[in-house]
Amino acid sequence: MTGAAADKPHLSRAHARELLHQMQRIRSFEEKCAELYTQEKIRGFLHLYIGQEAVAVGVMQALEARDGIVATYREHGHALARGLDMGRVMAEMYGKQEGSSRGRGGSMHIFDAAGRFYGGNAIVGGGLPIAVGLALAERMRASGAVCVAFFGEGAAAEGEFHESLNLAALWRLPVLFVCENNLYAMGTALRISESEPEIWRKAASYRIAAEAVDGMDVVAVEAAARRAVHSLREGEGPFFIECRTYRFRAHSMFDAQLYRQKAEVEEWKKRCPIRMFGDWAVAAGLLHPDEIEAIGREVEAEVATAVRFAEAGTWEPVADLRRDVMTPGEAS
């Protein structure tokens, strides 16, 4: 099955504000990270989520605290939308031990067991079998919880993608596959890398309920996620959502973006999920321009506090670096 972006349902003022607030938090956090990276305060790899905020925020609205989440190496937005403390996420970016992974994971490995956020994954498609395993565990425990796997369209070319969908379908597991299709994976256009560029059709071929939605429309994403999660909790097997979105920044901070035209990027920016939703909410009478400005101030203050927390953080003592690390000799 396939579906276009749903008409916007009735939203309360509070919910509209929350959606805009969460998307703006991600955007401001990411922009600050890009700035800090140029100052060499954040090192290593950095993959920004700017432009894709509607996907993480929309999907999280449909989840409960008991549900599990597996993300990609572009996972800061998922972590923040899930409710991880921004200060701890920023400290992780800095490599400080106050970070969510004690500073050992950095940008690509945000993790929080208490929040059932089972981390980013540096391997393309590597989180898919993990999500299937987590969903199997929930099924065996009859917990009623579901697991969500976020991944990009580039993962559709990996063996793990097909193996994971096949097992999830065979075992009717409560796993929601969310493909964030930003058209270019690492740097190759989908139209020249996939014989079937409609990613949801690949899932449908495994007899998994699947649909495509406008990934720049937070309400359309939320509506699709709620349909999917309801189906999962009813025991109807896995569900697949292809969110058609676009990253406004390069694949990573080292990417010269020679594979796409600047004019195309600018055209997509006209569909910025934050601006589009804010404009719609004002036109619908749900938010006032003054409220949107207030959200901006709140977010900037939160980001500034997170940076101060990270700056004041401490490096893990050298003596502790072997903690939680098992050597081959110890394994035997």
C-alpha cells in the first residue's frame, strides 16, 4: 500500500507548539554543532540532520517510553526528539565523560539505555538487524512494546536490509522501519543507484505494510507513524514508512557535495519543515508569530546551556579507559 501525505488533522495549540519546538531544538543544536566543529571543539566525524527534522519529531509522537529506537550515524535529532538531555548529548559530541556514552562514542554513537535509545550505528544498515532482534525480544516477552529502526535509503542496497525485512515479515515482529529517503545516500543519486527508486515497494515485496509520506511535513509523518504503531500493537506484523526528505547540509563535514547542484538545494530549502509548519500554524490560528519568536529564544538558551555543560565537562581518566572493554584473553 502507498499513501500520500495526509491532510493535516486537527491539532491543539499545545501540540502544534510542541512539534515546532522540537524541530527548532534539533535545528539549533545542529547549527551550533557545525559552528563548534569549525572551531575544533567537536572532532571526528559529524553528520548533520538539518532539513530532516520532521521525520524524527513526527515519528516520536507515536511512541511510548517502553518502545525501543535504533538510529543511524545521523542520530542527534532522533536522540533529542526522544527526550535525551541536550547537555549530555552535547557533552558526548565533545568527548566528555558526562556524555550519554561517557564520551566514548561521539557524534555517531549516542546511546541511552534508560531512554531505550539503542544508539547510532556507524555501519550503513547495521542497525536494522539490531532492531529486528529487539522486536523479537519484545514479542517473546509479550510486552506490547515496539521497536523503530531509522535508516537512509542507501541502506536499501545492503544485505542487512533485505535479511531484516524478510525475518521481520516471517516472524510478524513489532518493528517499524522508517526510511529517511534524502535522495543521495552518501553521495550517489538514488535514481542511478537503485533499479527501483520507490523504496517502499521493496518492503511491500516482502508482504510488509508500506507507504510513502512527505518527510518535510511533520504532521503527515506523525499521522503515518500513528497508523503504523497502532497496527504493530495490534499484532499485524512489521510496518514500513518511506519518508521523502532532504538534507540541507553535506553528507558530512568533509563532503564537497559535487554530486548535486546548489540550485536544487536552494529549491528544497523552500520546503523547510520548520518554516512550512510554522507558517501553517500561524495561518491556522494555532500559533502567533510572537510565540514562534519565544520558542526561538527558549531554544537558543537551551543550546547555550548545553554548550556550557559540555565545556565544563571532564575527560575520562586514562586509568578508566579499559573499563567495559573486554580483551580476547579475558573473553576466554
